[in-house]
Amino acid sequence: MQIIPTILEKDFAQAQNNILAVKDDFKWIQIDVIDGYFSFGKTFELELINKIDQVENILWDIHLMVKEPKNWIKKCDFISASRIIGQVEMMSDKDFFIKTIKDMGIEAGLAYDINTEIEEITQDTDIVLLLGRKAGFEPEPFDDLIFEKIKKLIQIRKEKRLNFKISVDGGINEKNIGQLKNEGVEIAYCGGAIFNGIVGNNIKKIKYAGENE
């Protein structure tokens, strides 16, 4: 299982500190973007990522929790994103979103909030992100409903012969990451499990749990 740290911050200075704290331990880092429409509150301006030094080797994974994610594709390209994932709840055209990103040579994904039903997945989707709790800044508890959604997603992938990766974000920690891995999750996005406390120790714990449980 691949583990990717997530940066969900209103303040750019704190986001920068978190990025610099993990840049030597991970190839990918996800930047969460909230615009105040899809969920309460706003994250820092995405373009500020270009001001951070010594992150040339980092692959940016952008999670758009915004109104009409297609309108943010150019901003993601501006910071040289390697993957762009958009929430389907405020997306008018999933096919257009995926095709536009893929035509730019960037990985494209769809994200589903915990209570959103999974319907047809666009053919060329590279990754599907399931939220393990309600999207946003509030630390909602991990919802076991996610395990039913993982099973459904695996079924869709098999029946439609699709190649997307299955990922989960929200509420993942060293206690549940092993079960997620066993259920078929290929990428675990972790925020609090890495940044709440001593980052170096947390990285060791979550990586060990993801690899061995």
C-alpha cells in the first residue's frame, strides 16, 4: 500500500512547514483545496505552492473539494500537478473533467464523499478516491460505511474492466490502515496520523502499520 501525506490548511505558512517536514520521506504529497462552497472554510491559495523551495522532486496530487472542479485545472497545471482529483458532487461533467486532464498528460481522478453513491466511473479515470468521513476541516470520525463502498468499487472495476486505483482519505490511522489494505485499498491518504504529534515517529508508525498489518 502506498501512503501519501495530505496537506489541509488555511494558513500557507503551516502548509509549507508540513510539506517540508515530509518531503524527504514521500514521493507524492497531496494538497487539499476547499473553496468555501463544497465545504465550509477555505484553504490557502494553491498558486503559493510555487514559492516553496527544495521540493523539485515532489509529485503534487491535488484534491479539489470545490465548486466545478474543471475551473481549477489551469491552477493545478500552473503548479505542475502530476495528479488532479475532483469531487463529483459539484462536478457538471465527469467525462469532460477526466478527458481534459488526461489530454494534458496528467493523472485524473474522481472523489466521492462518504454519503455519495458511486455510479458509473469514467473509462480513463486513473484513481478513485473514497472519503472515509465527511469532507472538510471538521475532524469527523472514521465511518465504517467505507468498507461497503470499497467492495462496490472493486466490483465496478472488475465488471467494467477498468484500471483505476482505489484510494481512501479521511480518518486513516495505524489502527485501521491494515484493514483498508486487506480490503483492497491501494493508496492511503493520511493527514492527522502524520502531522498530529511528532512527525518522524508518526511516519514510522503509519508506514509500519500499512506494510505489516
